[in-house]
Amino acid sequence: MVFKNSAGEWPAHDRRRTKRWPTSSTCALRGPSGEAAACTVRNISQGGFGAECSQALTDGDELTLRLGRIGYAPARVVWRTGSAVGCEFLRDVTAAEVALTLATATRAAKGETD
């Protein structure tokens, strides 16, 4: 899933400073209530990630995303549209952490990638 409008433009709220890498991986997410849930990460960068998540999140919520099998990173919800969320990391995430996340993440089940 690409988060572009019907004209093929990136939304105004998209202020990416780093290249995002497309993926369709199931990752663990711990929301503001502390409850763990799985989400499907659609893209990731050193600055943040886009995901599909059924957990009730709102702008400004702080959460933690499991980076593949290598660790966790705190993040904040920047925007939400339906089940799609855009989040920024609250600590520096290195290019190596992004690469390891992409290499070790569990692929989303068929049907979750549509």
C-alpha cells in the first residue's frame, strides 16, 4: 500500500527526511495502554514508518515498535487515516537497524498485503 492521494501526490503531512523502504511485514507494536498487538508495516526509514494497525491509535499517541528481531524503538503517531498510521521514531534509528529489520521481519500473511 502506498500512502498517496488520488492524484498520485504525497499528502501534505508527509515531511519525510529519510528514504523509506517498502515492506509488508508483521511487527509487534505496544500501544499507549501497554497492550501488545501485531501490525503490518508498509514502509520504514530511519525517521519513522507507515503501518496498517487495528489498534485504536490517535495523533500524538506514543508507542513502541519491535524492529524485526533486533530490538525496540519508541515512536509517536503523526497521522492516522482509517487503519493506516504514520509514525515518527523518538530516538535515532540507524540505517543498520532499518536494514536488519527488513532482513529479519516476518512477512505479512497473504491477504494482509492487499
